[in-house]
Amino acid sequence: SKGFDILHDWAGDVTYDPNEVKAESGVVLEEWRLGRGAFMRLFDKSLPVLAPGTRYANRITIGLPEIIKKADRDALRRFYTDWYRPDQMAVIVVGDVDPAQIERTIKERFGDLKNPANERKHLPGGVPAADGTKIAIETDKELPTPEIGIVNVIPKRSNVSTVDYRRFLVDQLYTQIVDERLHKLERK
């Protein structure tokens, strides 16, 4: 019950107290700062190669510090209203529960949430076409060890049948074999 209360608060009852907004922006800036190590800087440099032509090539989820610093109550409320809406949310319950009862509870607890009257159109981030090999060679003076990364950019694939699951397992096995081989070479 308490978990549903918390989820409902996140989904529809944020207060945007101006003092809390200002204090929380400091917390978010600190999270951003703590994530700015060598690996993140290399990741930032590789994004334009891995995801060209998408919004991901130029920004990550947490946002940019200059925007976080200027964020005010009204801007946060507008963002929240635009994007934190029922048609873009899901409630997932895992456990030893009666599915019918949980479904009723979810409908009762979240049924009062409504989409905004003038919904902002959802803009997909986009996934670049897998059009050949792309290489990014980046350096950072604080990188503790050399790194090699192989990223397979593929279109979204079905994941509902046993054939799909088998393909998933084969992909995972392939990745583990390549990783182990590279680690073996590294240890030599």
C-alpha cells in the first residue's frame, strides 16, 4: 500500500515547493558532477559516432548543468505535465500476488490521473541505422586502463516467442565468449 502511495505521489502529486526545487537542483548538479569521470567523458565523445543524427548524440538523460542551474518551478511543472502523464507510465508489480486484485488496485489508485488536455507530441530519440562499421578512438589522461568497446547497434527486435528468446540467449553467449577471450588476452 505504501509503495502505491509513493508511486502515485511521483506520478501526479508533486508539489514543486520553490525552496525544495532550489535545493534539489544542487543535488542533481552534484550527481552530474560525480558522474564526470574519465569513462563518462569518453562516453560523451563516442555518442556522436554511435548515435549520429539522434538527440542522444548531443545529450544524456541527466541534462546539462547550465539548464539544471536555471531550472525554475514553472519550467519543472511544465516538463512534468508534458512528459509525466499516464499514457507514458507503467506500474509493474512483481511478487506472489493475485493478478486480478493487483489490477483492480492499480486502476483504483491511479485512475484519477489524466493526460493533459493539450498533449505535447512525443519525439522519439531515434536509433541510427546500422549502416556499417563505425570507429571511435578517444583518449583521456585520467583513464586508468586501456579500454576496447564493441557496440552492436541493431533495430528493435521482437522478444515474445521462444525463437526470439533463443536468439537473445545466443547473443548473450556470443558476448560472453568475446568478453572472455579479450580478458584472457588482457591477462597475458
